[in-house]
Amino acid sequence: MQTLNGTNEITVVLADSQTLTSEGIAAILAPADDIRLVGVASDPRQLLDALGGNPQVLLIDAKLLEELGDQELAEMRSVSPDTVFVVLADEANATRVASLAPSEAKGLVLRTSNSESLQKAIRAVAAGKTWDMPERGAGRAGIRGRDLSAREQDIAALVAKGLANRDIAQRLGLSEQSVKNLVSRILKKKGLTNRVQIALERWSSSEW
């Protein structure tokens, strides 16, 4: 596979504040012949230094991404203008990713994903594609599916806040099965595959 810079090797910087997590991800990437980990950072300052070589992909923890201010993002763009991001997220914090992710974020990988999914995500964004990250821009909701009903809008809003089906059911006075059915209907209408994507779409689109 040829990447955006015309080479077959993908250079990656990993940014995660948890050392054990970083070591585990490094071990996952090591067997991939076409992916080379060139730097590891645990805080914004280390990250800026690690980006000095202009890697193709930044694999960054969602919590660390949330800590970055506008000035730090501007410095990162100046140092490494061609780098695209893959965001690592827990299901609990993935709902915030779309609201804080800069335009460079082209992929989203849940920490519960397997090693194959992580490697595929890196290869996809390096080739100029997206991975489980909804497109930005007006008009997307109309393209993705039919409009949601008022009740489905309510459900989507609560999913975006990270509420489980049981909590949503209690808040809206519905049965848990009814909520489950409504979530499934939202996924089908919008052409999505999981509730994290519902949250991301809602956060990143003004049309929901």
C-alpha cells in the first residue's frame, strides 16, 4: 500500500499518558512490517518534540488530545503539517472526541479494538482515508439517512451524553427494550454501526 507521501512505510508517533498502555500499543505495532513507531510522548511538550520528524500518523489518546489548547495545536501544525491523527478512546469518552478533535483527526479506534483494527486504522488514514470518524460539514445528516423522529432525537441526545440504555429508559419513562429498539432504528436510519458513532455524528453535525 502506498501512503500519502509516496512511500510504503508508515511512520507513527504514539501519545498516551499511560506508560503501560504505550508499551502495549508499541508491542501491537511491532510485528507490522509497514508501520514504524518513531516516537512516544506522554504530555503535550514531549508530543511537540516527537512530532519534529513530521510523522505520517499521530496515534493519540483522547484524554491527552483534550488537554491540547489552540496554541499547542497550532505549534503542532507548524512542526508537523502533514501528520494526520488516529484518536484512541474509551467508549465512555469517545462521545467528546468529535467536539474537540481538530481537522487532522481522521480515525477513531476504541481501546477495546483488537490489534488488527488498530493497524488497519493507521493504514487507512496514512492512505488518505478515514476510519470510523464521521465526515465534517453541513448537509451530512440528510445524506446519511432519513430524518429522525422527535423521540429518536431525544434518544440520540442522551446517547451522545454517554448514558446507557437503562439510564435513558428511566429518564424518558420507557422500557429498556424500547430504548434498545430506538437506538437500533437510529443506527439503521443514519447508516451507522454503533452508539459511539451516534454520539460522534451528533457532536459534529448541527443538523441532528
